[in-house]
Amino acid sequence: DSSIKFKSTNMLDDWVDKVEEFNPDIIALSVVEGTYSVGRAIIRALPDKHRKIPILWGGVFATFGTEVIFRDNVGDFVCRGEGEHSLVEFCHRVCNGKSLYDIPGIWARQDGKIIRNSLNSEPVDLETLPFPDYSLFEEQAFYRPMQGRIRKVFPIETQRGCPFKCTFCNSPAKTSLYKNESEVRFYRKKSIKAVRDEIEHIQNEYGVDFIYMLTDTFLAMSDREFDELVEMYSDFRIPFWMNTSPQTMTKYRAKGLEKMNLLRMNMGFQHGNSDFRKEILKRSSSEQSIVKGFESCIGSNFTVAADCMLGFPGENRELAFDTIEMFRKLPDIVEPTGGFIFAPFHGTELRQKAVETGCYDKDLFCDFADQHSCMISQPQFPKEEILGLVKTYILYQTMPKSKWKLIEKAEDNTKEGNQIFEQLVTELCKK
């Protein structure tokens, strides 16, 4: 596509040039944990003369990793929780020369002391939020690879929060945070009309050929709500991606998603051992219901992928293979995508458990640029073994068990192990 132009310049140099050109009154940035190191780098790249600009951090990592941001000395203001009201108030006060240290939802550092303001008690009305102004970005920023094509992708939020209590996710912590500190009910849904209006807006203003449903569990809805969604979205039929849980899927919904023109869906079962899944991950779904959810997609024209993880606190190799065995019970339509390494994100119950049991340093954060920083260290399941399994996961998922002894050798990060791995991958690709 002619709109896609690769840049050969240095990102940090470009950033500093933009700050020099624009001369901002505020610098605000939103990060998840895996992108925090990038945000930290661009703030540290600022010349000294721009260090007096108020810097406000936001996003899920700012909410739960607030102390890390202050520790790293990359700004004096951190927005916790939803930022729509807090950011507007922050901007008004900067413009009017008023104090920035008592804004609800924002923690501030003044003279070395942290001021911990309570969350904003005024709920954000998802129905009246203005549409994002994507004209601020270069057009090439919207292009992403998906299913073998480069597509112009825009995100749509249909729900905020998640009804599930998974211990590896920080959505439950958001719910608890708001329950404990404000009157706001964090988990809520946009109306179908609000979703329609936003889709119409991005379609008319920017042109779009793919939508990323920015929702933790897209199908966490009643059949009545689902029918209303299908009817609305069938007027657009823009290909889209979504993430959901197997227990939210049925044959009826598979037909509806097909009518909507779903391109790809990811369903997470996360672990194959039912006791581990229920007791450690707080996922109470049975093996039967998980398999049934995937089987409901048989015959559909969209791609189905299964998300699973390994390297949890308390896990070992035998438990990890329960997950591999579980995947092998899924229907052939499920695309093998390997396994993800559990990441002890701030705000998750399992991060706290990992820290308390001494298998993760409380001062670390999960940096996607440093794979080892995202892993916990356990004597019964060392990092090297986890990396070897991640490397060969698809081979274990798809190849006959008669190959497993050979696959085990391919786990080793040695010359022989890597040669065997390449040999097996070549064999798999020929099928």
C-alpha cells in the first residue's frame, strides 16, 4: 500500500524534534506494562529545557505500577483508573495556572512527597464520550498485518472491564479498585447505538477495512444483546477480530458472527488441568464446556485460535503438558498458535503470589523488549525449560506423539537442538 512508508530515522530523535516544533504545555502518555520501557525512554530523551513541562502518565500500568513511575523519576503526575475526567481537569488547570496537586484520580509528587488523591467519583458516561480524533496520527500508523494482508485497522470499545475474575489478568483489580475507592461500577457496556455511531464515524471520516474489538471478553452478553449486535453490525460487515472465552460461544453465536463477517477470533482456555485452572487461575469452566465452545465453530468461515499459557506460579512440566494434551483434544479447525509465557503484570493476583513466594522480584516490571523480565523463576520449572517448551509448543500441539522424544531434543538451545527444531518445522510446513 502506498500509504505505508518505512522510516529510517531514529524514533527518539524524531520525538525530540516534534517536542521542539510543537512546544507543548503538557506531555501525556498512556502505557500498558509491556510498553512502559518505551515511554520511559522517550521521556528520558527530553532535553533539560523541556523537563519542566508537566508530564502525566496514564493507562493500566500507570494505575497499578504508579510507584515504579515515580521511582524512575520520569514525571510527577500519574493518572490512576479512567482518565477522561481527570485529564480534562488537568488541562484546564494548566491553562489557568491553578494547582495540579489535588485533582481526583491523579497522584502527584511535590517536593519529594507523593500526594495520593482518591479516584474520580464521577463515572465516565460511555454513551457521551467524544469519538477519538485519529486525524492527529499519520495514516500509516493504522496499517497492521492480519490473516496474510495489510489492513487499515481501527479499535472499537464495546465494554469496559470484564465480568470474570481470572488471576492472571488485571481487569478484576480494576473492579476491586473502583469498588473500594469510589462509587463507580467499573464493568459496564456501551449501548449498541453508541457502538454503531462510532463505527459510522470512523468509516465516514477515515475509511476502515478492519476493526479490532478492544474488549476483554467480547461475547460476555446475553443472547438478546448478541442478536441486537448482529442486526446492527450486519449493516457494516467490516471484517473484525475479537477475543472471548469458550464458555461464551455456541453454534447459534457462531452463525451470528459469520453473518457479521468475523475474520478471526481468539478464545482462551489458558490451562489444561481442570484443578489448576479452577484453583489457581479462577477459571471454573470444565474441559467439556471448553471443547464444546471450540466445536461450536466447526463449519464456520472465520479463523479460530486457542490461547494458552505456561510458566504460572506453582506450575511444572507435567502440568504444562496437560495444556498441550488439552489443545490436542480441540477440533482441527483450531489454528495452532503455540503458548504464551505467563507475565506477572502489576495488578494481578498471580503477580502478588509470585512475589510473596519469592519467585519474582517485586521491583521488576514486564518489559516486552526483555523476555526474561516477563518470566518468574521457579526451581521446579526453570526459565530455560519454559523457553524450550515455548519454542516447540506448536510441534507438541500438532505432530504425532511418536515425534515427542525428538521434539524434546529440539527444546535445547544448542546447535544440535536448533538443527532438529529446523528439521521438524520444515516437516510440519510441508503438511
